[in-house]
Amino acid sequence: MIVIVIVISDFRDIYPFIHVRMDVKTKRRNEVENGDEGEDLVLATLIANGDDLSPLVRHAFETGRPEGLLRQLNFVVKKKEAEIEDMCKTHYEEFILAVDELRGVLVDAEELKSELQSDNFKLQQVGTTLLVKLEELLESYSVKKNVTEAIKNSMNCIQVLELCVKCNNHISEGQFYPALKTVDLLEKSYMQNIPARALKLVVEKRVPSIKMHIEKKVCAIGRTASVRQRDEEILERQRKVEDLNISGADDRVYNLDVEEADDDSAMQFDLTPLYRACHIHSCMGILDQFHEYYYKNRLLQLNSDLEISSSQPFVESYQTLLAQIAGYFIVEDKVLRTAGGLLVEDQVETMWETALSKMTSMLDMQFSHMKSATHLLLIKDYVTLVGSTLRKYGYDISPLLDVLDSCRDKYHLLLLADCRQHIIDLIQNDSYEQMVIKKDVDYENHVLSFNLQTTDIMPAFPYIMPFSSMVPDACRIVRSFIKGSVDYLTHGVRTSFFDIVRKYLDKFLIEVLNETLLDAINGGNISVSQAMQIAANISVLERACDFFLRHAAQLCGSGVSVRSIDKPQASLTAKVLLKTSTDAAYVTLMSLISTQIDEYMKPLTEVNFWTSEEARPEEKDYMNNMVVYLDSILSTAQQVLPLEAMYKVGTGALEHVSNIIMTAFLSDNVKRFNANAVMYINNDLTLLDEYAEQKFYSSGLGEIYKEGSFRSCLIEAKQLLNLLSSSQPENFMNPVIREKNYYALDYKKVATICDKFKDAADGIFAGLSNKNTKQSAKKKSMDMLKKRLKDFN
């Protein structure tokens, strides 16, 4: 839309013109008004009403009078123009004002346009800077995303490499089953997610080689490794889903499928020649003779298979031996079922009883000579594998299981011996320093894995634990013992074995862990800080006993309810003994602290200290050193030990100081002491008393122990010194005053000590007359107290 604004600068220039036009219009209007106003009004009315004028126009032309109509139309037009001019004349001033307002609006519009341009320029400047920052931010987000992805991929690669290293270690140690488990974990969980293509290609290339290498190294019954892996997974699922039924477990664990075994047997041996021989002998009429011949020869073969090789240790030959026996009876079972009476059931049963008798005696003897729990467990696993396989063919394997049951004590003794050495090495090599956790992964591995945390809140790292690295390492050894015990008892034992596992776990914690810790405590080669750390460690291990019991129940199967093991009466006996060992550690700790305190308090044993008339020399300032030592001990205890244990350490140390002071006053070596000695000891004890009070409340003990503070531990020595410093010591004999101010003192001790209190007349107070008077009064009061005490005795 285009708006044209005409600005009239001066209306005075056109006013005469307007005035002349108005006069002309007026004259014309007067002339028209003299015409035929009737017809004009009609025509004007029709036009105003918007009526159709066509009939009127047609009539005018038909009658030949168009001029009249035109004249009338012109009259109407002129009349309307006159009305318009009147309206313009009436409103021309308002029009001029409107034009002026438009001029003002134009100026404002220009100013607004200028402001908009300025604001737009500023906005462009600010927007350009922000746009640059936005681009940088987007780039940073992109870099962060790439870095996060790289870290994630790196962690995946690290996990893969760790599994590869773990697999190599298993192979180098001859632990082929864990190696197969690791390879299987790599293939199922990590192979498809390896981000580094080169690493993925290497792993994919090496996995078949590793499997082939393991297959060449391992001699076992067909598909032992895969069956064991499958059955372990089945057993684990059953533990989580249903109560463990051991008699049923024998059917589930280490069993080969009958149909699969038949198919494998058919592939491994062909009985066609035997069937043909039976047919030939039958045709010859000497089938019974062939039956007898076959039975005798098979008995000879069985006896040969049962012979133990003398050129090879049993731990290296047992797999071949047991595999031959299993193969023998698998064949005989098929002969019994398919050879048409070549063997009868009683003959097969006789052969099995013969083999069973020799196998049980052989295993009893070999197990009795075993010196390795690992070897015994491997043989036991293979025996259960053979037994479970043959059980599918109807053979009674109960005697074999009885042998395994009878050897469980032997196995656990060997297992205890192995773990004992690990525990001894662990404690001997412990740094006795608080463990520092630097990241959440370490916190999960060392703390959360054994429920050693004291709060459910994840701490800020690095975080200092109250125990040393010995605690989580010991927990791992205990957990491996539980696993070894469950591994032996899971396959073959025909009763609920959680109680058995708990019994051996208690035995291990008491006879191995607790005894080793006691040996370390009582060995006499530990320092105060080491004794304090051992006490803290034992306290944590005591708390971990509940985790050990729950872990054992979990491995034994879901048939053991959590509610039953959480009952107080179901807890381990070792937990009580570990608490006792904690007390023993505190006894040793307090003995070491007391020994060190004795060293600091040695100045009290010097004879000249008690009778010196001079100011105390600097080397006698033993109490400051004592306070520094106690502060280091209590600060360490506050970090390592629970508050109640810190309270025990503090009260024990301060009570020992009080006893030393009392013992020094009563000692036969101190024949006499003066007021100087009393004043010096009183000042020293005041210094220690102030520190004890400050430490008690700053450490938070005041919120727990409302009545007995550290200061109360010094009360006997403090009251004695107050008595010796009093100007009226005879008040001690007043029952009311004694009960109020000297209740901790024994009157016999007071009598002995007061008898030694003989201040010299020329002492440090002799030069001051007023004080000398007071000293004389005090001497009289003391003499009176001595006399009354003697009379009291």
C-alpha cells in the first residue's frame, strides 16, 4: 500500500482561492434551486434509496424528453457536490490538524526506524559472539561424546585383555577348566562387542587355537568339560529356584544322557563281530560254551583294567583307569541288552561288585596318601563323573559315594593346611597401614564384595578405610575355602551339607584365622600402631563372619533360608572367639602403651626429684612429651578404632599414669618428698588433665559417655595432690569432707604418703615471712593429720 501525504505548508496562501470557489458554488446553487424542485426531489429520493432508475430513463427516451432527465441528474449531482463542499468547509480545520499529526507521526517513525537500526546492529554484535560460543559448545559436546565413547571402548578392550591374561595364566598353571570358562565368557559376552577391529581379529583367531591346545592337554571322558560346564549352570539355576535335593542332585550332576551315550558307544565300538560269533556258536550247538568263555575272559579283562600302574603316579593315571572301567561296564550293559543272553544280569552284577570292591579299597588307600587338597578334589570330581554316568545304566554307586563321604575330613584338613599358609604369609607381609581406596571399582572389590562397609552411601575418593589390606585379602581366602568345601560336598554327599560346610568354616576361622592373628598379637614383635591396626582388623573380620555364613548358604543352595542363618543362635562360634581376640589385641596394645608411658614417667623415679629445693630443670619437662605421645596414640585410635575402643585406650592410658604417680609416692625408693615435688607433679597433672578433658569432647566421646570422662581416670592422683597441697590437710579425717573431696583415696595409702611429706625449714618459702607463717601452719596441720591417721590405724 502506497500512502501519499500532502503537506500544506501554509493554508493562508490558498484561502482566497477557497473563498472565491465557495462564492461561485453558492450562486450556482441558488440558480438551480429556482428550477423544478419537485421532479428533482423525486429523482434525488430514488437515487438516495438505491432504487432502479432504468424505467425512468427508458420513459424519458421513449417520450423524447432526455434533456429534462439529464438536467435533473445534473441538478442532483450539483446538490451532492454542494453538500460535500459544506462538509469539507465544516471539517477542513480538523483535516489540517490531522495532516500536522501525520507529520509528527512521520518524524516519530524516522526516529523509531533509527532506533531499530541501532538496536539491530547491537543485537547482531551480541548474537555474533554468542553464535561463536554456541559453535564452540557444540564442538565441545562432540569432543566429549567422542571421548566418552573412546573411554567406553577402551574399558571394553581392557576387560577383554584382562580375560585373555587370565586365560593365559590358567593355561600356564594347568587349570584348563577355568581356562575354558574364560574362553567361553569371551565368546559369549565380549566377542561381538570388541570395538577395536585388530584386537577382535586376534582374539577370534586365537580362541580356536586355545581350545585345540586344551583338548590336546586334557584326558577325560567324552565331553567332560562341556558337560561339567552345562551341569554347573544347571546347578546354579537350581540353587536359585528350588531347594537343593542331594539325592536328586546325583541324577542331575555330571550325568551323560543315555541316548547320547548309546549313540557314542555305537560310534566307538562295533558289536557286530560279537553278534556274529554268538550266531556261529549257536549254529554249532555250543552257545553255552561260548557264554562261559566270554564271561571268564571279560573277568580277566576287568581285573587287568583295575590294576594300578606303578610307573605313573595315581594323580596322573586315575583318569585313564576310571575311564577304562566306565567304558567296560557301558559295553557290558549293551551286551546284556542286545546280545541275546550272552550275559545274564547276575553275571554283570558280579562283575560290578568285583570292580566296586577294588575301586573303593583303591580310593581309600590313595586318598589316605594324598597331600594336596586340589588333587583330592580333582579325583573326587572324576569319580563322581564316572559314578553318575554308570548310575544311568543301573549300577549302584553308593559305595563310591561312601568313600567320598569318609574322605571329606581328610580333604578339609588338606584344605585347612593350604589356607593356613596363605593366611600366615598374608599377616606376616601386611603393612599394618590403613587401606586407601582410590576409585569406586576398588571400593566394590575390596569393601562391598564382603559387606565391610559401615554405610550405604558411596564415599568420596580417595577414601581411607579403618582396616589394612590384610582384611579383604583374608576375606578372599575365606571365600575360596568356602568354595572349596562346597565343591567337594556338592557332588556325591547324600545329605544336606550346609551344616557340614558351616562346621568346617567355623573350624577354619577358629583354628586358622583366629589362631594366626593371636600368634601375631602375642609374638612380641609388634609396635603400638601395629597392635592398634590388628585390633581394628579383627573387629572388621568379626563383623564379616555374617557375610561368610550367608555366602556359604548361598553356595549350598536356596534350600537354606536366609531367616534361619540370621538368627543369633545360628551365628558362627568363631565370631565370639574373634571378639575375644579383639580384647586380647587391646590387652597387648595397652601393655605396649603402658610400657612407653613408663619410659616417659621415669623422672618420677629419680630420688633428687622429690627433695629438690630448686626450680625444675628443662630436662624434667616429661609431661609435655607425655601429652604429645598420648595425642598421637588417641588421634590414631580415633581414625582406626571404633569410638568405644578409643575410649578404652584413653581411659587405660590415663589410669596407668595415675597409678604410676600413686606408686611413685608409695615407692620405697622415695623416703621423703617436699612441697616442691608436690607442686611440680600437681602442675604436670593439671596439664595432662586439661588435655584429657579437651580430647574427650573434641573426639565426640562426650556425646556417648555422659558420666565417665577421661578426667575421671586421674581422680585418685588428683585428689592426693589436692590433699598434699591443701592448707588444712587434717580435714581428710572429716567424713563429710572426705566423702566429697577425697572419696577416691585409701586412708592407709594416705597415711604412708603423709609420713614421707617433710618440708625443710629453709625451703623455697623460707625467705618470705608471710608465706613462711602459712607454711608453718600447714606443717602443723600435716603433723596433726599424721597423728590422727596413726591413731586411726
